[in-house]
Amino acid sequence: MRKRSEEMIDMLVSSVRDDTSEHDKTVLRRVLNELVRVAQAESVQSIEADFRAAELALSNNYRR
């Protein structure tokens, strides 16, 4: 995970109410880390799909 994501997660976790248990903060941190991981994976999939589409378009143009 990138440093910026870690900083944002730290900020979000530290912004919860003072009486939030350490367990709940740990769960929140874990969920936010997983959310970042899923978002990064989706971004990679989108980029890969764009490359495949571009590759297909180029391939079709060379066949003509």
C-alpha cells in the first residue's frame, strides 16, 4: 500500500470518537486497508482492460 493511503487510514482511524475501543479501531484499520487493496486491484483490472482494447484495435487496424 502506498504511503499516502497509509496516512489517510491513520487519519481516519485517529478521527473516531475517543471512547472507541482499540479492537474497533483495529477492525476499522483492517477494513480500510482491504478497501484500498480492492480499489487498487480494480484499477489494475481497468488498466489491463484498456490495454487489451487498445491492442485489439491496433491489431484490427493492421489487418485491414
